[in-house]
Amino acid sequence: MIDFKPVTPEDISIYKPYLMDGNERGCEYSFANLYLWGRQRAAILHEHLVLFSQFNRRSVYPYPAGKGDKKIVLDAIIADAKARGIPCRITGLDAHAIETLQTIYPASFRFHCDEDAFDYVYAIDDLADLKGRKYQAKRNHLNRFRDAYPDYTVEPLATTNLSKALEMVEKWYESKALENPNSDFHMEKIALAKAFYHYKELDMEGLILLGNDNVLAITFGSPLSPDTFDIHFEKALSDVQGAYTAINYEFARYIREKHPNVHFLNREEDMGIEGLRQAKRRYHPHHMVEKHWACLLEDDYEY
């Protein structure tokens, strides 16, 4: 079996070069997300980063990241699944990865489109400028926020103001619990707590939005590739009209100015939640990162 190890913040210098190198990938290939979400294990094998993940009690192998001979790495993944007595499920597949699997293993895998996991990717200039008719509604929201908070400010999220940001996030969860007592943010709260605790080690950058000396919204993320920044978390007080629009707008401008090489913002998937899907579509994505998963036919497994 492959000698997988748990992912820790200290591994960033080892694994990040594999994650940042190569074609555009989904947000699951962000080092921060590898550490923050689920039970992730990793190994370096034949010049590739190989991952073994568990989500919702399912074990999966995200498509290996790296350059060189894919067959020797994929053979090792198939053998590992057999040794563990589990189905060989390979996730995070784009069109090129599907073609590679079909070429190496003809008629051996069945493929499934995972639309709920598609990432929404936006041109940073679109979100930083909000130009044109398609963004008229967003400009209206932003102007209403500016009218209510004419002296609002933003400041970089840092160790000196993380505690204020955390207080605001706790208010957000409290309000959501009141709105829907059956809501379950358990996994997200764990991930967010880890993100705050290891903010600097995970190479995070963010902003807090302040009005009348109160934190109204926060957002933060990390680099996903040389030209794409991944937004991991965004929270705004629900009773502050336009706060989400304002923090989104300000962060796009902040990243554009600080990182001129970044041309895209990945705002991750909608998880099949209709309200979230509509909200993401209203920002008019430049493109989607389409994702598929594959399972060996011999495993006779239904996802």
C-alpha cells in the first residue's frame, strides 16, 4: 500500500509546488483546502503528489498532481485500493484527465459528471470594476451599502485583528441558527477554526470590512495557481444590506493591486444548494471548472 501521511500545515513547502504547477485544477487542489476539509492524506510517489481523501464516509483518490508518467502512478493507486479492499474512485477529473484514463485503461472506468462540485471562476477585473449592464444590480447593492456606511473602511486580515473577525463569524453562525435551527455548519466551523488558527502558515490573505467600528464582513483565501486566487471563506452580517457585495468588490480590488499576475478568482462550488447556485451565477462567471469522477467497472460500485 502507498504510505500516506496526514496533511499538516508544515507540509505546505513540500506539497504546494505540485499543486501550483500544471493545468488549472479545482479548489480541492488548494493546499489550504487539503488541510482544512475532511480527512486528507498525502504521499509523494514517482514525482507526483498522490492524495487519499475521505468525505461523507467515502474514500477517494483525487487525480494525482505532477508531471511525468501517469500510468505508473495510477497503477499504484489502483493497487492501493485493491489492497485496502475499497472501490477505486478517482475524483477531480477534467477532460484531459478523462482522456488519459481512457487511453491507459481502455473500457476499464465509468465516468460521472459532478455538476454540484463545479467551481465558479471569475475574471478579477469583472469583480473589481463591476462594469456594464450585467453588473447594474451589484452596483446598486454596493451604492446602498455606501449610503448606509459612507465612512466604511477595509483592512487586511492579520493576526492583530483575527479575534475581531472571529467574533463577527460567531454572530453569523448565531443568526443562521436562529433562522434555521436545523442548519448544520459543523464541518465548516471546524474548517474555519483551523483556518484562523493556522492563518499565517497556510499562506492566507483576506480583508475585514468595518463600519461604525464594527466588523461587518470578512473574506479570505489563498493562491490556487499562478494566475488564480481561491476564496475559501466569505461571511457578512445578514442584516447589513450590501455587505456581501462590498467585501467581494473590495477583495477583488485588493488582490488585483497586490498580485498583478492574478487574473481569476475561484469562488468554489455551489454544492447543489439552489440559493447559493443562483447567487454565484448572478456574478457571471468567466468559466466553470468542470469536474468528473471515475470508478473501475470491475468494482461494480454505484456512487
